[in-house]
Amino acid sequence: MAGAPSARTVAPAESSGSTTWEHVKRIGAWIFFALIVALIWQQARHIDWSKVLAAVRAIPLPMVLAGALLAFCSHLIYSTYDLLGRRMTHHSLGTVPVMGITFISYAFNLNFGSLIGGVAFRYRLYSRLGLDPNTITRVLGFSMLTNWFGYFVVAGAAFCFRPMALPPDWRIGGEGLRILGVALLMVGAAYIVFCAVAREHTWNVRGHALDTPPLRIALLQLLMSCTNWSLIGGIIWFLLQGRVEYPTVLAVLLVAAVAGVITHVPGGLGVLEAVFLALLSHRLPQSELLGALLAYRALYYLLPLAVAVVFYVVAEVHARRLRRALAADSD
């Protein structure tokens, strides 16, 4: 009882500090979004879209097929992320339903944003198969952790060991990227060490259960996510027909991925293109860059989305039939 008054007096200060930080983050995100919009507008005014379409048609078929194969492999790998979540939460859903839900969620996430794809579709589809909200949250959180853990390591390696050559008129050199890369690698290494030494693998933080995997699962996270990010970079590299070295393409993609997250633009629409134009337009004509990126969006975003829509409709029909069968049995 003696500690209750002090807890009540501390809470408003904590709440006020949290609210101020939320406002600062929101303002920062809007400023970054405005800069991206200005960059997109500046680039779009000088684009000859007829040349862009001609550049798309000029991509050799073998390069398109290679990009499509890598896109398939990337979606397949990402679809296994929730299997790691199943391992951590010990739920009993089968491999095929889990991979199907992960694929559908990822395809919608890429095109419409994480709230619609990564979150809403997972909760809807998993709950229909009997998972409780807490388990779904833990699976979702572990999948996101896997994705960004690999990002930190791949981005750290790319920025540290092969910093991209920035445009000549930029005043920022590669040394800043190298420092950032070292920091990202240190974060990834710290996660591995923590998983290796942690004796308790489930932590309660503000009422939410956070899972720390054992070392072998953390290493599997690292392998899967690093492979996935590397494959995505390979898609664009093939569509650019190898005219820009692969490490540079991968590094620009990683920068664009973070820019898309910060701006909250669904699918990073326009953001991806603006970053590539800003960082690589001194290497290749704008029309060829945009042509490759349009082909990339078709292979990695739109085609999987079309497949995911079919899968989702089938899943909804199956769920309705199952509910009707259960209702009939209960009668």
C-alpha cells in the first residue's frame, strides 16, 4: 500500500514522455514523407514514359525468367517464417495452412501495407483455424523479428564492406555508410549472443509475451532472412541486366526498404523508384531504371498478389463450408 501513491505520481510523467516521443516520431515521419514526395515530383517531371515502357519491353526474356524464379524462391522462403513461429508457440496447425496464410499475408502486405496484409490477414485467417489472439500476436511478432534481423545483418554487411558509390554531387561519402553498417552488424551480433546465453526464452513486457529463441533457431532465422533479402536484390539485378554490380543494387534496395517503412506508403509505391533514381541515375538512364523497377513490381508484387487473391477466396470458401458442417453436426 505504501508504494501505491508513488506509482500514481510517476505514471503521468511516463505517459507525458511517451506522448511527446510519439509526437516527435510522427512529425519526423511526415517530414521524411514530404522529402520523398518532393524527390518523386522532381524526378517524375523529367521522365519520358514512352521510353520507360520501351525499356520494359527491351528486357531479355531470360532475365525476366531468372527474376521470376528468384521471386518465387523469395516468396517460398518468406512463407516459412511463420513455421518458426509455430515452433516457438507450439500451436498445432499443419505446415500447408501456415505457409498458405503467410504467403497470402505477405503478398497483401507488399501491396497494401503491413496493417492490412501482415496484421489483418493473419488475424483473420489464423483465428478461423482456431488460434487465439495471443498466439497469433506471438507468431506475427516472431515473423517480423526474423525479417528485420536478416535485414540488419545483410544491410550491415553491404554498407560496411561494400559501401555504394553515391552520386558525385552528394556531399556524403561512403564512410558514413560504413559506420552505419558496423552498427547494424553489432546489433545482429548482440541478438545472436543474447539468444545463446539467455536462460529464459519467454519474457513478459507490458503484458505481452516476447519469445527469445534458442541459438539454433536464431541461426535459422539469420539464414532464412539473409537469403530472402539477397534474393530480392537479385531480382532487380537481373532485370537491370547486370549493368550495375549486385552489391550496389542490394544496398540501394535496403535503403529503399527502410524509406518505405518510414513513410508508411503501401508497397513503397514511388518511394522505391525515387530512391533508385536518386542513387543510381548517374549510372544508368532513368528510363532503364524505371523499366526494371516496373518489371520488378510486376514479378514480385502484382503476380503474387493475383495468386494470393485466389488462395484467399479458396480459404474463405473452405472456412464457410467448415462452419456449416460444424453447425449441421451440432444440430
